[in-house]
Amino acid sequence: MNKLFTTAFTVLALGSTPAFAQPTDILNVSYDIARELFEAVNTAFVPAYAAASGTTVTVNQSHAGSSAQARAVIEGLPGDVVTFNQVVDIEKLADAGFVSADWATEFPNNASPFYSLPAFLVRAGNPKGIKDWGDLAADGVQVIFPNPKTSGNGRYTYLAARAWANEEYAGDEAKVEEFLTKLFNNVPVFETGGRAATTAFTERALGDVLVTFEAEVLGVRQQLGADKYDAVIPSVSLLSEFPVAIVDKVVDARGSRDIAKAYLDFLYTPEGQEIAASHFNRVNDETVAAAHAADFPEVRLVTVEDAFGGWKAVSAEHFADGGLLDKVFLNQ
């Protein structure tokens, strides 16, 4: 176990709050496709925490679309920590007083221990010849991705497609909107979350291409067979950060802050980073990233800040009622 992590656990265990006064469980409220990732994280974290603190804890999980999860916490789901896939969902919690206004500075890398990007999963042999975003708007192509209204995964897909179109059409909004409307019209059904979209594509055999996080694309291909599916990385995609935060309103009421912080700290340890990378998330730990370099194709990533002026601008211009997303969504 990482020495720094052990020391941190020791400090927590000897802290001012008596161990017997603390709960021995926490709830991680997370995004839809992260089930397997956090099952592996929990399997490693529990014995590591027990060895360092002398306390055996239970980590419970809740998974759904990221935006739906944010609403659930505000409505009473008692998550000690949130591990989401978009900044705006944690900002909603901060605005509602559940999370510190400074949450992004409480952990490294803007509180994002790992990241991904929207990518494509196609059927073996890529029969529709899908190579880039423009191909998703072609006649006769059915595209599967989750609803941007309920899923951070879906929002990243929308933003990545728009970022490509902004470059392709030199910012001509009419052409960008035409492309996005065609793309949305090619979606036969909008599932509420990323895993439901994967199920529609793999089990229900809907669509010619699934657009989801690269971590899901590569994981599904590994699990279900490289003979059944191909991964396609577009020419440009959007950096998709997966931010985490302690839910202050919950941990202060339960006395679970120490465990919650240790859990999120674990995601940044070499062991936590290795687990994330082994589940096809891109990580910031240079040693772990180098060991997994062969798993991840080169791709040009743009950021929400560079492409759209930041998440506040995106929320106001694209995702508010009557915003740019509605223009292409409601034109179907």
C-alpha cells in the first residue's frame, strides 16, 4: 500500500473524532456506467482502510445518469460522496448547499482523478464505415447514445459533436445546427443513462454505432468480444473529466467525513489509478499512464473551457430551457 496513503489513514484513525462514534459505511452516488469500476475500487479500498485504521467499512453504491443522481441527492438520497461525470452536476449540489463552493480545489486535477472522452463502438467490420462525427449524420445510420437531458454521458456526446461541427463548418451556426439535427434524428431511442444505451446497442441490437465514453467502448469490446465489436476513436473529441466531491451536508450529519475523504483520496493513489486505468479510464499518474499507454489511441482533445467558454457558459447557452440543445432536440 502507498506509504503516503497509509500515513493519511493513520492520521485519520488518530484524529479528534472517536472511532466508535463514526459510522462504518458510506454511500457513493455515481454515474451510470461506473458499476464495475467502483466494485473493483471498493474491493481494494476496504482492506486497505482496515489495515490502516483498524476499522472495516462498507461502501454502498448508487448508479444512474449523472444529472439524475444530482437531483436524487438534492431530494434526499444520502450520498456521502459523489463521483460524477460532469462538473455541472456537482455545481448543482454546491448551489443547493450540499457541497462546498470550493469542491474543485479539495482534490487534485480539479477534483477529477481520471478522465475519458466520447468514442464510438461499432459492429465488427464497421459495416457502415463510420470513422468520424460527420458519419453519424449520414442517411441510413442509426446512432445510440443517452439522453443529454438526463445523462452527463449524453451531454458530452452532444458537446463533442458540436465541437467537431464548429471546426468543420467554421462556426457557421446554421450548418452546425443542421448537422446536429440530422444526428439527433438518427437516434431511434434516447435511453436515460449510459449503461441503458449500451444495453440497447449490445443486447437489443439497436443501432449501427454506440457513442459513449471510451472507457465503456473499450470495456464492452473486451468483455463481449473483439470479434463482435470494433472501437473507433474520432479525429477530435472532448475531454471528459469525472469529478468527485464530499457531500458536506451528509457527512457532517452522519460523522462520516473521515471515511469519505479517505475513499476519494484512494482514487488518487497508485493502486486507485491502476484500477481506473485497468477499466480503460485515462489517468493522471504518469507511471500508471505510461504502463497503459498501449491501451489508449492518440486523440486530439478539446476542453469545455476552450471550445465553449466553460461549464457556466455551457449551462446557460446550451442546456437551459430553450437553449441550443433544445433547438436540435426539438427539431426531431
